Amino acid sequence: MDELNIKSLGKIVASPYRQEIELQDVEHRADYATLRVRIREMKRFTIFDIDAATARVWGQAMLDWAHTQEAADKPAGE
């Protein structure tokens, strides 16, 4: 493998289906880093290694969506 160092950045359990999501900082021998997103659903794993630009766009899209949901949950007049 070309990985030098893998550091866990944290784990969360996503609702409502209880998938375990772990984020990892992965340093590669070729002098670059990726963010590894590991999603565990029972015995199945899905793994993405993404660059900083992709992480930024993906993260912003999730934040934007969360803000629209929070706004929709507020009672009228708030």
C-alpha cells in the first residue's frame, strides 16, 4: 500500500439506519493526503478516499442541506 500513516478523526452513527461513519486522515508515500470516509452497514463497508477540494464541496453541500432542514423545522414566526 502507499499509505504511510492513518489517523482516525472520529466516528459517528448515522440515523435512522445506524450506519457507522469513520473519517480518517490518510498520509500517502507520494507526499499527499486524502480524507478517507468509511461507511459500515452491518458487515458491508464502503470506502471513499477524497482530496481536499472534493471534501470542501461535499462538506459544504451537507451543511447547506442541514441548514435548509433546520429552517424547515422552525415554527413560523421564529
